[in-house]
Amino acid sequence: MKILLEYCAKMEKDGYGMTPLLSASVTGHTNIVDFLTRHKQTSKIECINALELLGATFADHKRDLLGALKYWKRGMEMRYNDRISILNKPVPQTLIMAYDYAKEVNSSEELENLIANPDEMTMQALLIREHIPGPSHPNTSYYIRYRGVVYADSGNFKQCINLWKYALGMQQSNLDPLSPMTASSLLSFAELFSFRIGQKAC
């Protein structure tokens, strides 16, 4: 990768709009993220998006909340390091019921407060994934479903179903009608309902 960039290779986007930097963030390759965020081809907003997405990967894939906070702090500092040109996060048009109406934090103080609430941190990861890389990327709905499984395992079936329904709607809007991911979501609903019926029968 370093050799390619030395010979002026350009970092193109794939079909999901993912650059090599964002792909490294979504897979948790910290060494690549650290290198590319310091590269001259990478803009400031690209660096911020990569750091925030890497933080989301630490939160929901690596299950390392302190690691997530570390990268989110770096991204937040970059947003505010130029007082003349602050890069605020986008304001959501509507808050999402499946996410408990959470919204992305927009200051270092709000970030610090997250550490006391692990559930809120994982919701932050889902919110970040929704705008980076976006609903059309398969990982976005995958991690919404994964978070639903965590809630189901703890007995919070209502929150699980809310997240799964939201993920299913996202898949139906962005994936092929016969996508294996959509079929898997429907199967998960059937298995959960079967489990709950079995519980009530006991």
C-alpha cells in the first residue's frame, strides 16, 4: 500500500462508497487507519469519518468500549481543532425509536458521559454506522441485528424486535429482494417467535 501511494495511486471508492481508509476502519485495521489518516491524500473530514467508524468497530465488533472512546475522542478533537471552521456532526431529521431515540454526541463532554452507559455507547456505534458507511452497506444492518441478539440474550425481547424490524426495513430498502441477509433476518424472527412460544408453553 505504501509503495502504491508513493507512485501516486489514488484511493478510489468501491460500490458502497467505501475508500480504502473506511474499509480499514470497518474491519478494525488500526495500523492502516493510522497511516492513511496522516496521508496527504486524506482530507480532514475523511480522517474524522474513519476515526469515528473505527471507534464503532471497537464498540460493536471488538467489544472494547475504552478503545472506541479513544478513537471517538480523536475524531471529536479534529472536528473542533479549528475554531474558525468547526465540523459539526449532521443534525438528524428524526430520532429513531429502535435506537431509543438516541442521537450522536457532539462534544467532548458528551463523549465522557458515555463511558458510564455501555448501552448508550453501543447505540452511538449504530448511529455512526448509519451515516458512515450508510444503510446500503451490509455491515450496517448486520450490527443492528447483532445488537438485537445481545438484547434478546439479556431477556429484553422488545428492544430486540425493535432493532430487528428496523434492520429488516433497511435491508428491504437497500438489498435485493432475495438477498441472503434479508432471508436470514426473517429466519431470525421465526426462531425468536418459536422460542417465545415454547417459553410460554412451559
